[in-house]
Amino acid sequence: MASVDECRQALHDLASRLERHAEVGQRIDLDRTLACRVTDLDTAFHGRITGGRLVDLADGDDPKAKIALITGSDDLVALVHGQLDVTKAVASRRVSIKANPFDLMKLRKLL
């Protein structure tokens, strides 16, 4: 099981990757609040996806977030580091993403 610090670092790694993509013009046109709920650690993180970037990452849940990623700690780390395919993870229920269908299509590009 990954630790809370490893999950936090994985989200910061994702934010860095999105920052690099945004700088070279491969940004995702999405402006939404995001909650990442890590089930096996009973913890959560929240932030905002805007201008192709993941910003304002902080500890704690955002129950009103427009996008919610729900997963275990090991799956979160593997997903962010490209070791777990998001489509297969969702199909096997290792990862759950709650968002409207149009946002889901855009989110596929992030992970």
C-alpha cells in the first residue's frame, strides 16, 4: 500500500506533467474542481484543473468537486506513472471517475 505522501507526490507529478503539456500547446480545455479520494488510506486531496494545468493541490476532500477520482493508493500511483491503463482500471472497477460524459472524454487525455 502506498503512503499518503506517495499519493500526494503522484498528484504533484501529474501536475508537473500537465504543466509541461500546457507549455507546448497540448493543454486540455477544462476548468473544473477535482477531488481525489484514496479509499484504502481514508484520505483525499483536492485541486482545480484549469488552462490545462492542475493547480491549488491541497489535502482534504471537496464534496462539491465537479470531478471525483476514487481509487486505492497503489492504483493512484500506478495510474499517474503510466503503469495502469485508465480504461482498464475503470472497467475493472479499480478506479472510479465521477464526472459528466463530456469531461470524461477530455480527462482521458490527462491520464
